[in-house]
Amino acid sequence: MFSNNLSSIEGVSVYAIISLIIFVTFFIGITIWVIKADKNYLNHMENLPLENDNQDITILESNK
């Protein structure tokens, strides 16, 4: 069904190529960012949810 609809569009192969280029560019960019990212920043962001929970618990316990 979809192949019949897509075959009627002129230049539909261009969309596939553009999509592939965007997909590959995005993941190459993310990979480069992860490699070059500051490790202290990544560790901070990794522990952020845990730190917030501990701080909230401490604040709640001090209010009792």
C-alpha cells in the first residue's frame, strides 16, 4: 500500500537520502560531543537526580 503511494511521488529517493544524512550527522555530532564533554559536567549531571532527592529529604527531616 505505502509503496504504491510513494512510487507516485517524483524524486522520493531524495527524501530517503536526506533523512539518512540527517540521521548520521546527528549521531556523529552526539558522539563527538560525548567524547569531548567535560567529565566533571557529566558526573554532575549523572548524580543530579540523586543529589536533589537527598537534599529534599534533608530539608523535610529538618522541618519536623
